[in-house]
Amino acid sequence: MDGGHWAAGTLIRLARMQKGLTQREVAERAGTSQSAIAAYERGHKSPNFDTLVRIIRAIGLELKIRLTEPDGVDDWLRAYESNLPSDVVARIRETDREATARGRSRRDEERERRWDRALAAAGCCNSGLGDLSEQHDKYLAEAFAE
């Protein structure tokens, strides 16, 4: 995933969450599919500029772009990290990875809870699911493989 995919998807996600909309609601308003919105938000696809503007407007916001001089934060951060012991930099990066993994884990747990609610609504219960439980585990493994 390159920076363009991440930036556009992040903008869409932040705007959508700010307005309290679901991906499906945004998709309907923007004249696209929920799967396209999901792919943009995950960074698997990148909308062209016109599509990005249409989605942001459908959310109820306006996209404004401003050109500025570089702020030097990246250069400052690299210089700062170069003065730290390598084990400290490694620990910082590991902490970042752990935080990202915890976020994914929480998302995975929420998806599993939704799956369980769907099974309950369909008249299934947790005991005696057998093959269905195995299918559920397989589904989760495939759904969260990134």
C-alpha cells in the first residue's frame, strides 16, 4: 500500500466516522458500493480525485487541499532517532507494532461478536455447532489475513 492509498482511505474513514455514517450509507449517498468504500478505507484501492471529492461531499463535508512548505518533522524525527540507542528505537517500533496489532485484535473480536449475533439470530446456538463453528474459524482466518 502506498501513501496515496493510505491517505485517501484514511480521509474517507475519518470523515465517515466524524459524521457517524456506515460504509453502506456513504456508498448509497456517493453512488458506489459498500465494498468499494471498504477497499478505499483499507488502502486496497485508491479512488481518483473526482471520486474522493464525491465521497467526501456525500458524507457531508468538503475536501480542501492546501499547499505549504515542508514542515521538516520527518527530518527532525530521523535526527532525533539517530541520537537514541538502537535498542530504544527498536522498542519504540515494537510498541507501535503491538498497538497496531491490538487495534486489529479488537476489530477481529468485534467481527466475531457480530458473526455470533448473526448465528444466534439465525437460530443457532454455541453448543453443537460442529462444522459451522469450523467454517466460522476458517472464515475468520481468511477475513483477517492481511
